[in-house]
Amino acid sequence: MVPRALSVWDLDKIIRTAGADRVDEKASRKLGEILEDEADSIIGRARVYARHAGRSFVTREDIVLAAQHSHS
């Protein structure tokens, strides 16, 4: 497992920007887990698209396509 990249402070700020007046630290940590798990999934699909295209690198388009398919 990759170390978490999003800090609790950053996640707290995201939640507050969305309108919350106060944020429990556990809520920030849970949001981080959910966002990073979703990112891992999107990146995995994007890597498959890149390999299918014969590339060893992921492009913006790979990420967009993978993200679109995560919501369908």
C-alpha cells in the first residue's frame, strides 16, 4: 500500500470549503481513504488504457477516460 498523500489538514480544508463549519478529524481521515482508494482505482484503469495504446506512460486522456468509466 502506498503511503497516504493527502494530509488531514488538506482534507479538513476541502470539507470546510464545501460548507462545513466544523470537521471531526475522523471524518477528514475517512474522506482521505475514500478519495485515495478511488484514485488508485482510476490510476489502475488509466494504466491499462496506456498499455493498450502501446505506451508506458499515462496521459491526461487516460485519466479522464478511466474517471468517466468509474461513474458508469
